[in-house]
Amino acid sequence: MGQKFKGVYNIYEEKLDLYTPSKQLVTESVEFKDIQSPELENYINPSLAQKLREDIELIEGVYPEFDVETYLKGDIAPVFFGSALNNFGVKELLDCFIQIAPSPRPVQAIERVVDPEENNFTGFIFKIHANMDLNHRSCIAFVKICSGRFERNANYKHVRFNKMMRFSSPTAFMAQKKETVDEAFAGDIIGLPDTGNFKIGDTLTAGEELHFKGLPSFSLRCLSILKMRTH
């Protein structure tokens, strides 16, 4: 903690990620299949090495070994330690998430269940965000791709409008950074410039008439709870 922070031991990958404050990132990763090895003291001082061994022994005695299938069922959640402010452990978290994250699942539409392995593109708008670019008064509609392959400049059906639309500037996001993408696949999230064409829940398809069920109205439910509590 604080100035005493030296790094993180990754139990899942059995490695020690070391941290140097001036560099603000994982400066060295050392594989330690056996943290009882005296080599551990070559990287952290003996008192910290002993504390780490005791902590790992306690964790292994209390918790079962991490099981990906149990995680995918939603029965457990892995815990990661790091600092987004210092950019320590962020890449490691994302790399691990890529390994253990579930693949895209079938999505229920009113007409049928859409399988992610289908060839034809389908997706729906789940969020609309205004003024993401402070230099332009624009909106971005976020699309969850449910099946198939989305291609830049291809024609897709806006089901509510019953018309074909073409998107020349689909974007992918990483924090505040965005880049134009030429293609995206089931499970991906892309942003489409919106000039007032979209509403939450709108469906885009390769031509099929589909209506996804959309998302629950969390904001309305929360508002109702707050009203009840104030009364």
C-alpha cells in the first residue's frame, strides 16, 4: 500500500508483477510456480517475501482453486489488483479477461433466437451518448453485434424505419480513444454516428425483420425506488 507497494502476485498465472513508481507500469514479470523458492528474495525483501507466502497459504486454505467453468456460470468472480491511475495491472487484467471471458451467447428476439454463429449480421442499439467529442456536437449510437459480420459501407436494414442505411464511419473505443473499423463480429461493440436516426432498442439487420427485446429501464426503476424512500 502507498509507498510500500511493490507489485502483485498473480495466483492464476503464478507470476510476480513488479512495480516501480517512476515508470507507472508493470516493469517486470517473473514466473514463480513455487513461491517457496529462495529466489523470491532476489526480487522483494525477505520480510515481504515471507508475508506473501503467508498470504498465499491463507488464500489457498480458504478458497478453492479458480475454475473457469464456475466463473462462466456466474458463481464466482475473480479479483484483480492494480491502479488505473498509474496504469499498473490494467493490461494484465484485460489479457486475463480475454482468456476467461465467455464467448457470445444467443440473443432472444421477439421472432426467434439469434445465434452468434449465424452468417447474417444482426445487432441492436443499447446506448446513445452525446458530446463524446467536445469539438463536435454529435451523438454516438452504440451497437451490440449479435450475429454475423458487420462491414463498413455495407447496407443494413434499420427495422423501425424499414429502410436500408450505410455507415461509413463505424468506430471502436478504448476509453476516450476511438478509431474507425472496417469490420466487427458477434460480441463486438461499435459506435455509429447518430443524427437522430436511432432510439434505444433499434434493430439493424442484413435485411431480416427482427425485433430484439432490448434492455430493462433501470433508470425508471431506480427513480421509483428513490421516490418511495423519500416518502
